[in-house]
Amino acid sequence: MKRLTMAGIGCAALLSACGVAPGMRMTDNPTLPVSSGTAQTPPVTLPVTIEDITIDLIKELNSGTKNGESDQIRSLVAPAHPYLLGPGDVLQITVWDHPELAAAMGAQQQTTTRPSDPGQGFVIDEAGDLQFPYVGTFHVAGLTVQQVQQRLRGLLSMPGRYVNPQVTVRVESYRSNQVYVDGEVRTPGAVPINDVPMTLYEAINRAGGFTANADESQVKLVRNGVSYPLDLVGMIARGQNPADIILKKGDLLRVSTRNDNGAYVLGEVNKPTTAVPTINGELTLSEAISQAGSINPASADAAQIFVIRGSLGGKPQVYHLNARSPVAMVLANQFTLRPKDIVYVDGNGLVRFSRFLTLLLPGIDAGLTGAVLAK
């Protein structure tokens, strides 16, 4: 009988803990007491701060993002310049009234199997030199077509060659300079740079344009080992033209997919899910909760909605929204989520109490059964 009484006292002691556990909340700088035997060490403070979502906070976050992107865009904007010839380019050179020079270009090719295959004409070698009849070899890499035309005309006009020759030079195949477009475009791969300035939009258009799953707010430009994130939608909204960005030889442009830039919605929602940004790459807190089927009215505590940002880094940030007021949903509609954010909707006190009992009662039943058997 004494053992049964002690079991009942133990159950009462355990149940008394429900007054604390079910009512726990995420608070600013939460502390965790650590017990060791009978002595209790001082509470351990977690390095996490919780900020309430307000209009001022939203403006601050948006302002910081815009300023950082503007600095990056300024470093990428450059004036367009004429095409400069390089090794591998193929030139068509015509000296009028001298058809014998046309034979030097080789036989006419009927078809070209690949874009990288040379066309009919004079190929610039690896050293950047060009060989032409009666002239010999001369350096052309780094020159424009007009400069090569003027230089060749001068060389052909030397004594013992031609009198006032009329020379026309054009590029048959552009093969020396190219950029690479990857990700959510219709025809990813290498895109040759030609006499048309290779702007950011020009590169995307030559790659077939965006796919239906492309995230236009998450475009990355890799240049010389440095990655530059670009938000094309945000640039247009701020009056900045993405076509002002001129790509250079060897640049890599990657368009992300919307499925990789979603936010996780967990907790007391009807359908926990990964919320995907809209077609323009934007995803607000209210849109994410809507994609999760809204919060569960029977179990959720609308006053305890949290956004956890940077959970994989060393300094996570937590933002809190009290959505009990309809006005708070206006804030939720303006709070923009970032890729890999975690949205957590906490449960109400009754739900936490019920779940606590579910974990506790099997232990109580086992204790009572053991006491009865011992008796």
C-alpha cells in the first residue's frame, strides 16, 4: 500500500510540471536551467534574439537588401564596346576586282554540323595571327573588324602589290568569346558573343528565355570566381534596367528554380509544406501560410507566429508576429520571406497540455501497474 501511495505522489509531482511545460513560449534571449545532481548551475542564455514584425522592421530589412544589390549592380554595369577579334574567329575577306584571292578562303561548305565548326574563310590562329595572300602573317587579336580592314588595306597598298585596293572584312563565325547560361532557361549552354552587345537579357533570350519554373529574383552571375546575386524583378521595380549589365568572356549566368527557393511552413497549420515563390520570385509571410492551408483554428495560437532566418548559419534571426489582430495580417502581407526561411506556428495551451499528457501517461500507467503487481 505504501508503494502505491508513493506512485500516486510521484504522479502528482509529475502532473504539477504541466503548469510550466504547456505554457512555454519563445521569448527574447531564452534561458535554459541546467541541473547536475542536487546542485543547479546558472541558466544558459541562447544567442537568439526575437524581434517583433513591425512596419519599421520591414522597411529596415527591405532597405538593407536594396542597398546591397545597388552596390553590386553598379560594379557590373559597363558601356557596350565593339566586338574584339580573338583566336578561333573566322573572317571573310573580299578584295574587289581580284577574284583570285577568293580561292584562299577554301571550298564552300554546304552545311555546318555544329555552331562551333568554322565556316568558310580565314581562321585566326591560337597566337591571334591571320595569314593572307601577298601579305603574310599579321596580328589581329584584340582588334575590331574595322581596324583589321584598314590595316589589311594598307598592307595590300604597299609598292609592288595593289593600287588602291577595296577591301571588305566581316566575321563569318564568332568562336573566340562566349558566355554560359545555365539553370531554368529553355536551351542552356554556351552562348557566343558577337557584334551585338551581350547584355544580361540578350544572353537569356539567346538561351531560349526563362522556363515556367524560373525564379527571376534569384539569378546569379559568376565572374572571375566571384558570385553576384541579382534580383531582376526588384531591379525593374526600382527603375534599374538589367540590360545595363554587360556580360564578359567566360561569365556564367545561372537562373534558379522556384522549387529551390521556398520557405518551410511548420507547426499548427492545416498542411505543413514548402511554400514556393510566385512566378516573379516573391513570397510573403501571408502567402506562405496560405499555401500551407492557413493556420489550424482549433490548435494554433495566432499570437505565436515565428519566422526563423539563417538557421543553418552561426547567427540565426527570429521574427515574431501576433496575428490575432486583423491589422497584423497587413504586416504579414508585406513581410517578404527569403529562401530557406522557416515559418513556425505555435500551438495553444490546451494543445500543448494534451500532448504533454500523451507523453506522460504511458509512464504513469507503467508505474501504477508495477505498484499493483508489487502489492
